[in-house]
Amino acid sequence: MVIRRSWPAGDTARWCGGIAGVAVLAGATVMLVALIAAPGSWLVGYVSEAGTALAPWATAYQWGLLILSAGVALLGLALRPWSRLIAGLLGGAAVFAATSGAVPCSRQCPLPPYEPTTLSDVVHSGASIVGMVLLAGAMSLVAASAAFRPAARRLAGAHAALTIPLGGALGLIMLLVGRGSAGAILERIMLAVGVSWLVGTSLLTMLRISEKRSLRMPPRSPSSPQTSRA
């Protein structure tokens, strides 16, 4: 007879949370390196331009975004015991982020109504926007949910308070002004805020589960006296 040992849900969430934080940080680092390695100043243009066909590190950028999206999905699995809705939002954000990485935009990532665009430009930009909206929704729900500890709620609230107005301002700039330095700076700040929330929430998830496990461990019983053999 084969006896299977089940993997406790707490261990699953702990591992998912830990790997999620590492994946998000690693993916964001690869994307940053690809962005800095691109010709010209890395503070000019859209971040996605580092993944276009002519960019020197385009493949690295795309893989970095895919790794980051995998981390977002794993964080959703880690948070599923507390909220399936938040897990679903993070899962959706991961899918759209992966789509953004798999479908790169053309040179300089043109957007309507100021520049002629291709189908890949529309798919890429649309997936990026929807992914960030879902991520902001997950932040807001964590901040408002009593299922999470105060530290996680405060972290999510602070990041949502930054992400939502930054996203709104960036959307207006893209619609009314188009490509420019102001939109480039806002986009980089918003992405940095999103990455910091994902990594911070992953760490808090691991700490919470570790604390629960330590509280549930039975106290050690005093050692029994040794008996001598007859």
C-alpha cells in the first residue's frame, strides 16, 4: 500500500509567496537592465520600447516581463486562501502582463490618436493597461479587506493611493499629449510602485504563514527520565 503525504495549504502558500517575490524582483531587474542598455537615455520613451525588435536586449526584456508575470500569478495563488477575488485579479493581471511581453509593440510603441499604429501595438498597449488596472484593483481590495493583517492593508493602501492617480495622469497624458518625457517618468514611477507592492506583499505573506505555523506548534514536553536497563 502506498501512503501519500498531503502538502499542507500553509506550506503551499508560503512557497508560492516566496517564489513570487523572487520572480517579480528578478523579472523587474532583467527589464531594468534591458531598458538601461537601450540606446539613448533610459528615462525617455515608453518602457516597452526596450522590447521592440530593434532593441539590443529585446529578448531579455520580454523574458523578464514573462518571469515577472509568473511571479504575479504565484502571488495570486498565495493569497487565494484569504480572497479568491484578489487571486483572480492577480491571475488576470499576470495573463495580460504575459500577453504584453509576448506581443511586442513596433518601433517607439506608437499609440493613437497621434501616431499610426499596428495591430500588435494595440494588443500590446491594451494588455499593459488592463494588467495595471487589475493590479490596482487587487491593491485596493487588499487595503479594504479585513482578512489581511494591518501591515498588508497599510502597504496596499499606500501603493493604491499612488498607483491610481499616477495611472490616471498617465492615461490623460497619453490621450491628450502623446509620447513625451512627462509620460515616461510617470510610467516608470508607476511600475516601480507596482513592483514594490508585489515584493512587499510576498514577504508579508511568508511572514504571516510562518507566524501561524510557529503558533500552532505544540509546546515541547519535558524530557522523560532515562531508565536504566536491567
